[in-house]
Amino acid sequence: MIKRISSGGPWEDMVGYSRVVVAGPWVLVAGCTSTVDGEVRYENDAYGQTKTAFGIALQAVEKAGASVEDVVRTRMYVRDIADAEAVGRAHRELFGEVRPAATMIEVSAFIDHRMLVEIEVDAYSEALQDGERT
């Protein structure tokens, strides 16, 4: 069974995607940035943008019925690899005990020039497969 969950953000309809797709025990969260209510938060602050983006992603994970402890993979796309320490520090604060597989990649640009970071999160919860969580 596949369940699609929207955040109601404008890009979802424009591009044609869901914020979260739950496929059996898997929770797959689409790319998240620090955009809140249409505004990029923490301009020129990679740490703040990373914390905000992961906060949005983790809210989506929870809405799908999983938790931060279920996160098994993260991907961090950064506009400037010089921000790796700040982005990594934010990641460690959120996932230091969970220790998911993680990737950080420098990219040339994002859809908004103020964005420094975009992240993705995958979680796995057997309870979702078994129907124990909603």
C-alpha cells in the first residue's frame, strides 16, 4: 500500500510531487529547505537553514507515523561545501544518537538563490508495515 501526504506547499502542485510517500515500512520525504510560509528563513546561515529544513522533514516523518529514531538515511545538498561544518553540526545535533547513513553533496544552485541547503530523509518502520502506527 502506498500513501501520499502533502504539506500543502505551492511547489507540490506546480511540480507534481508529495512531501511524503509511505510505501509499506518506508517513509520517503521529498527535498526540504528552510522555506516557511513562502519565505526562506535564516538567509546566509547554513546552520539555521539546515535545522529548519530537518525540522520540516521530521514533522513529515511524524505525520507519516514514524519518528526520528526510524530515520535510516539523510541526504544534504549544499550550495557551498565550505558550509559542511555548519550543516554537519546541525545534522549531528538531530541525529547523533540515531546515526543514519548520510550523504553531503555540493550542488551548483537551488530554485531560490537564498537557499543554502536542501535535505532529504528516509525512514523505515516495521510498525507501519504491520499497521501499528497511523
